[in-house]
Amino acid sequence: MEQTPITPRSCELGDELRTLRAKFSNGHEFASLLDWDPSKVSNIERGKVRPTDLDLAQYLTACGKGRGWVAEFSDFYRTAFDLYFAQAASNFKTISFAEASASTITGFGNATLPVLLRTTEYTEKLLIQRGATPEQIKDAVRSQQERQRVLGSAYRPEVLFYVTERSLVAPLDEARGRMDQLELLRRNSRFVRVIPDGEITPFSTEFTVYEHKKAPATAFVDCEFAKVFVHDATAVAQCRAFLAALDTISLSPADSKELLSRQLTEDYVAVIKTATEERPSTD
């Protein structure tokens, strides 16, 4: 069993093992069954160590799993500690573990807003533009709503997103939808720093850095094709340096909130004007 840096993926798979084992016995009873030290079971289930293929086979066999299931799960686990790990865009579990366990979340939204700050309509319109199926949209919205709970948690991490002005309402073509999105951002303005139009960012890829108190940081890149988790220290350091550079070109917290309020007012005026123009004449 190899001691390796913990990752969101190893935490996710460790939790799956714990859930599976809990159906049969508690940790101490299970360790006794395998003739393991209880700490070995605990460390595997917390994603802190990389179990050998034999360890996994013993563990899963004791849970009643057959050879095919064991082989498939072992294949998943081999990549859990990789410096670069990519998974299907439809998988939302790993990123949920990253957010729930983070002490600090800092990100950059270039063309679109980060998921934690989107309205449902924003996400739906964005995914429709990308050609997503109704089922994919439904799953994404459900995941978004679950992930956004982290912002209201008593143990909420420190959160800050640098977002470009053009990303604020990018996929929304109706003033009412833009107002809802801007109002959500204004309520959460303590998490937002706006990069005004006209500022040139030297980096175009959207990403988020998750800092953890007892584990190495993770950089995360989310696009329409895949989710990529980066645990390479050099790459994470480059992301941190870029975020520091964004701090110098973005608006202050107060000015960011003022911009959101101004745009919200402009859309409100537009809605009132449209409603007035469409009202039937009483003459």
C-alpha cells in the first residue's frame, strides 16, 4: 500500500468503498475479517493511500463483488492519483468532492460564469447553445443546485471568482433572465471580482484552484468535452500566479458590486420600457 498525495478522485472512490463496506460491517469488523489493521481500512476509505491491486481485490471480494466488477473498479482507481486526470463532462461527483473539502476556492471565468454563481436559466441556455440533450441539461442543473449549497454551508470555504464583464449574462438574450442572473451575482458579490471590458487577460482557459488544508491543491479545468483535474505542483503554481495577475486588472469588490447594480438597473429600465410600449392604448 503506497502513501501518496490525496486527490478529489481518491476521496470520491474511497467514499464509494466506504459506502459499499458499510452495508456489511463497521470498519473494525471489516479490518478483522481481512486481517488488516483498522487504520488501513480507514486510510483507503479516506483516499489517503493508494491500495495495491491485491488490496482492492481483497476488499471488494469481501464486499461480495465478482471478478469483473473488481477489475473495472481497479482500472478506475489506478488513475485516481495521477498528476493529470480527465473524466467525462457528465461526471459531477469528483468536482463535488473537491468543492466540499476545499478551504479556498479561487477561479477565473472568461467566456462563462462559474457553476457556483449561475442561475438555472443561464446554465440551460448555455448548454442548449452547446447542443446538449434534455437529459444532459437536467443532470447538469441538478448537479449545479447541489454544488451551490457549499456557498451556504456553515463550513463554507473562502470563495473568489474573477469573471469578465462579457461573461455576466453571455448566453441570456432576454432582459428578465439577465436580471435574475445579475441579481444572483449582486447577492453574492463578495465572491466576485469583475474584469471590465477592454482589459486583456493573458490566459484564455477558464479554471479553478482548490486549496485544501491537509492535501495538495488541485487545479480544475471544465469544458464542454471533459473535466480535467491537475495535481502537478508546477501547473498549480502557474494558475496561482495568473490569479494574482488578475487581481491587478479586476475591479475592486465595491466597484464590482456597483457595476452589477448598474447593469441590473439598466435591464430593469429596459423591461419597464418594453412593457409600457406593449401596453394597449386606452384611447
